[in-house]
Amino acid sequence: MRPNETKDDKVEEQHTKHIAILALAATIIAPDAQAQDVRITTFKEDATFTLNGRTFTIARSQDTTAMVRGEFARTSRACPPDCIQPMVIADGVTTVGELEMLAFLEDNVTNRTGLLLDTRGPAEFGTGSIPGAVNVPFETLSADNRYRDDILRALGAVDVAGGLDFTNAMSLTLFSGGVWSSDAPDAVDYLLAAGYPPEKLFYYRGGLQAWVHVGLTLHQTQNPG
């Protein structure tokens, strides 16, 4: 001990050092504790957008023990028909991931310049979909569907001499079950054949399976039929 230093002084000094060490440890540990929050990106907790006056919020599940169960836990499906789709499905059509999907919802859908289309069948759509998605089964976009042009008009096409004008048509992001599903690529093919501009079409290749695999919000919906 130093001159004139008592035993109590020594204990107090050690106690002070321990407190300082604990405080330093807390500043080091704090970032890791915050990292327990499951964010979309480092600086983005959720995505919010509006559709027809309704507000949707998409986030990731905060359950870090969550596992994918049910239909989307399957890794192998018979090919054909469920074959792995290419990354680029048509010239001029952009393939997107989850972050681009969220940006599309926040910007295009909120501004009413775009729509998100779930191209699966009504029964599949009824089991749940991406928030804000509109169910347009790929078959309905085929030229064989006599109501196909009505759908295209609802998407912003207008009648002109000799066909439809898509100048002011909405931008569309299309998806289906996963990288193994041809529903969305077929829908894109039908739209292109109808004259839809490829630069207005976006393909979310990962589909519902990729969406649930990263824990993003799934909207439980029911089709009228």
C-alpha cells in the first residue's frame, strides 16, 4: 500500500477499477446486444407502403429460432413441371431480389405507378402472399382468355387503333412460388406477347419460398372464390 493508504482505501480503489472495467465491457457488448434485432438491412427496420388507402408494413420475424415449415420447406420438386428458372427470363425484363421488391412497394405501389402481381392460382394465393400483392393467375394473361384485354386495361393500357397502347401502363413486379415455378415467367411471356414494354416488367425470381426463408412478413389472405 502507498503511504497513509488504509485497507479500506485499497478496497475502494479496486472497486472503482472494477466499475470502470464493467462500464468499458458494456460499451463493447452493447452493439452485439443490439444486433439481436433482426433488421432488413443495417439501417432499415421495416418497409411501409400504401395500396388503395390501406397501409402495409413488412419486417422480418424477430424469432431467431424460427424455422421454415410446410410447403416451402420442400427442397425438391419433380421437373417437369417444376424446373429451375433462369436468372434472366426475357430481354429488357429486370430480375430483382427482396430489397428491390421492398423499394418497389414503397415507391411504385405507394405512388400508384406500379403493382405487385402474384401469378399463382387462387387456391395457392389463399394460403398467404406478400403484403400488397394482387392475384393475377398467369393463365388469365394468355391470349386465349377472352377477358385478357380487360385485365390489361386495368393495368393502364388504353385502346388505340389496331390494339392497346401501354405508354401509361403501370410497372409490374411478378412472382410465384419460387425459383422452380414457371408461373411468373409464363406471365411475363404473355404480357410481352400482348405488347407490354419489357422495361415496365420486373421478375422476383425467389418468389414466396425465398421471401419466407428470410423471415419477411407474409400476409394471410383469402380469395373471394
